[in-house]
Amino acid sequence: MRDPRSFLIGLFQSAIDAALPARVLSRQLPERPRGKTLVVGAGKAAAAMAAAVEAEWDGPLQGLVVTRYGHGAPTRAIEVVEAAHPVPDAAGSQAAARMLASVRGLSADDLVLCLISGGGSALLAAPAPGLTLDDKRAINKALLASGAGIAEMNCVRKHLSAVKGGRLAAAAAPARVVSLVISDVPGDDLSVIASGPTVPDPTTSAQALAILARYRIAAPERVLAHLQSPASETPKPGDPAFARVENRLIAAPMLSLRAAASAAQAAGVTPLILGDAIEGEAREVGKAFAGLALSCRAHSVPAAPPCVLLSGGETTVTVRGQGRGGRNAEFALGLALALDGAEGVYALAGDTDGIDGSEDNAGVFAAPDFLARVADARARLDANDAYGAFAAADGLVMTGPTLTNVNDFRAIYVGPV
């Protein structure tokens, strides 16, 4: 292949395009209610989703959504607030409080249209009574650095929140609630995406406490006291508050992986989708995937070159060093070290929202000459400085905010021997 980098970036763009709100949202809109329509929402795609609703909705509406700084989109009737991610700030907290107040006092004739996408957990930061935003920020930072999985992090977040874990939907009763959801979590569990503000929560406060203990997170005493109190428990499946709530999944990682696979086939490259829910320590997953790529190259198993191994999901990084990271960059650095310069193997790993962790790149590209260009790659991995390694090798992939989010995208191209 003449230009593997352009090929892999094209597959990445195909995956992103398949999940754009303007493409997937219109056919999922509910019918117009007899009463008023209130639009609320949170996530990295929330503003783009709001704009798509306005373009298709037949009738009056109003509302408020919150998205990450830089991920806004122009709207007319729906207010867009930008706030911090992945660690919440006052803008997100104030928006969450306003949103919660706006859904209270509605009638059975009214409709709450809730637009949910990944990132909503941090953006929709309304502390439970007795807790502060600083409490939530401290716990959030510790969880992000601990290596905890997204489901574990969101279990804790739900039990420290006034809006997550189904509480937003409960506050909107007796209005009808329809949530349109773009998944960014392994397994597409609606109760985990943005911590499920309109979904009954099967997890418990006891589980949240156990997660804090498992990762040795020193929580403030008032946080521990809150989690030990019955008031911290979330609404559960079967609660009558959800009788008029419907959650619709409108985009998910597998849809995007299939779009990338179709693009690969059109280019004459055999695609193999390894899964849409890959989890684990990023560098170790990278090492495992290197083994698969080398098997393709040496034995044509599990696919014969030219082929591309596609996967999604969300790896984690246990932070021990002081470098700049991003879980996709760390995955790719672990992969490159394990490949050890193998000829004909190229890789791209990126986040479909356009931001790898908290950095300014969407992801990274690794070529066979990577280790020759970055002599201290192993030391950079030890320092969690994968961003620095790929910056030195001209391997950063920049897209800017994509205004959607179906989690991580990984593509490993194995060329003919």
C-alpha cells in the first residue's frame, strides 16, 4: 500500500462519520406531545445532537444541554453550555442544577427529550445533598488515575450525584421521557453511558464503597458517610418513576467498526473486527494486539495480509509517571514496543470524540520505523509519556472535536510480506 497512514486515517474518519448525530438522530425522534417539549442533555456530542433535533423537529421546543469546552454547535432554541471534562467544573455543576430544576413540575402531556453521549458523567456534575463540587472533583481525579474501568467509575459517580443513576428521569415524572443515546462504553450498557441519568441503576452504594477501597482511594469523610447513608441509593429497576421513560440507543461502537470494515473492503484490504468492548491496561492490550498482527504476518492467522485488525472499547491507564498520555497513545506505544519494528505493520489508535484523554490529539499513528525515530520509547512508556513519544516521531493524529463519541477506535494494518 502506497500510504498506510492515509488509509488508516480514512478508516478512522469512516467510523466517526457513521456516528455523527446529523446522520443517526432524525429517524429516532419521538412524536410531538400534546404539551411542551423540553430538550436536555449532556455529553461530548450533546450540542451536535441538539442542532440535529432543531433541524428535524416539527414544533416548538426549548431546553439546555451541556458539552465539553470546544465541542459546541450553533443552535437557536436550545441553550448550549460548555464545561470541563474529564474533571468537572462550576460551569457543568451549575448547568446540571438548572437542568434538574427545569424538568420538575412538568405534566403528563409534556415531553422531555434527553440527549445523552459519552462524557456526560463529568459534564453533568450535580453533587448530592451534603457534598461539594470539590468532593466530586477529588474522587474523579483519583478514579481517573487509578486504572478503574468506566463502569466502576460511573458506579461511584452515580452514588455521589443528584442527577445521575436515573435521578433526572425520576425528577421529570409524570412527563414522558425519551432519551436518545450515543454509546461510548464497552457493552453499550445504558445505565453506564454518562452514568445513566434516565436509566434505573442496578448498582449499589455498597459497591461504590468497595470500588473506592479496591483502588485505595482516600475519600473525604463526608463522602464515606454519604455512601453509608440510605440517601445515597439510586432508583432501581422496577421503580414506578420509570413507567413513562424510554431509552433509545442511536449509535454505538460496533456500527462504526462495521463502517470502517466496509471502507477497508472497498480498498481491497480484508477487515477483521476483533470486538467493540476491549478493555484492560492500555499498554498490555497493545502488547497482545501486536501478537495478533505478527501472527497475521507470519502465519496468515487470524487473517491473511493485506488485512486490517479493527477494535473498539475503552482501555485504562494506571498513572505512575509524570508524562503526557492518552490511553490510545499508551496502547500504541505498548504495541510498537512489542512489534519491535516489524516490517509492513502500521497502526492507528484514537478516540472518536477527537480528544485522546485530556490531550489535544485524537490519537496516534505508529509506523515500523517508530523505534528508530524514538530511541527512549521504553523510558517514555515507564513515564506515561506516550504523547511525547509520538510527538517526537511525528505520529500525532489531530482532528479537533468531532462532535460525536463512540469510544476508542483501533486499526492495525498488516501489509503483504
